[in-house]
Amino acid sequence: MSEAVPGPDGRLRCPWGLSAEDYLTYHDTEWGRPVHGDDALYERLCLEAFQSGLSWITILRRREGFRKAFAGFEIAAVAEFTEADKERLMADAGIIRNRLKIEATIANARTLATWSPGELDGLIWSYAPDPATRPAPRTRLDVPAVTDESTALSKALKKRGVRFIGPTTAYALMQACGLVDDHLVDCVARGGA
């Protein structure tokens, strides 16, 4: 039996997607949908790192603030941030003001700015598991927090100089960017529907 529950329109969804209006939109239109492009993946990587230890809704509700504060998450622009930018970010109430996460976001941009165009996209997507090997989850208990692929992705990114990316954060990135589809089997959003 699936844990999917009816939403306001009567269609079945993952229960977490109905816990707040912000979640409903994110669940239905973004989470689990393929994301490509170095800047777009850098944004998701940064937001997942900022989420570490916090609720995703906290990040989701501040996402526009993060985009404004971090130059739209354009890798080349963030790579040029200075000490003054770090202090500006530490004073910005529109984001999570965690010095280690801010410094990692800037350091990661500097690292990624040295990569070839498409290299981040290619690296991340090379860890997408074969969908045929992953049965659709029926309950929340069927959804892992870490997988062999997320552990390997985390190690590969760290080896290349990317910071603040453990296996759990890497798996959350994989879910958010559509490398895996962890919508429950009966969820209306399963498979990008």
C-alpha cells in the first residue's frame, strides 16, 4: 500500500509535498525533475549544503534571497567574491548566515570556475543510477538517505576540491535534480507527470 495522500485537487502526492503550500509547488513542479547546466547544478549544490542541519522549507522560503545574495548562482560571478562580499553575506538576513557554508559556497565557485563548461553537469549526472534498478518507493521507509551512488558522487566531488558535500547531501542533490525519482509509486508527480 502506498503512503501517497490526496492533495487539495484530489490527486495523490507524497505526504511531505502537502505539509506547506511552498512544498506543494516545489513537489509538483521541481523536485525530482532533471536539472542540467553547471550554474543550475551549482545552485542546487549550494542550497543543499545550506540546508544541512535545517529544514528544507527554511531554504525554499529564502531561495530568492540566496539568488540575489549569490549573483544568481553564476559560478564565474561568485568566484570573484571578496572578503567584503563575505561580510555582506554574513549581514544578509535574506539567507542563512553560516560562515562555513558561505565560505564553502565561494570556495566551490572558485574551484568550479576552473572546470570546463559542462564538466560539473557531466560529473554529477555520471552518478545517476539506472532507473530500471530502482523500484518506485511505496512508503517513506523505501526512500534511502544515502546510496552507493551518492557516496561515490560525494567522494568524487571532494576529490576535485568541492566542499560541504557529504553522502547525505549528495543524495538530496540527486533527488532534487532528478538523478533519482523518489516520488512515491502513486504520486501524481512520479516520472515528471
